Amino acid sequence: MSFQLTIIHEYSRGIDKHQSSFVKLDKFLQRASHFIIKLIRMVLFLSFWFVSMEKIPFLIQGMTGKNTIAS
């Protein structure tokens, strides 16, 4: 009888270990997805901001070093 109880106890401990690793994986995936969503939102916000402020011609002008407005 005690042998069977030991087997059941070890089996339940194994299940608990697996469940805790799944919980850790789930938390990690949650954090990763939140981070990816934040990155996407930041990129979208910056792109809309650049378009709305019409900063893109100035950026191009700054990179090429030419005065596009005068020409």
C-alpha cells in the first residue's frame, strides 16, 4: 500500500513540475507578446507623427545634404 502511495505521490509531483513550467512559459509568452505589441504601436505612432508633421522631406534633406526646398 505504501509503495502505491509513493508512486502516486511522485506522479503528482511530476505533474506539478510540468504545470509550473507551463505557467512560466505562459507568463514569458504573455510578456513577449506585450512587448511586441508595444513595439508595433510605437512604430505606428512614430510613422503617423512623421507623416502628420511632414518631417520626411526634412529627414531626406538632412541625409542627402541638399537643399530640396530651394531647388
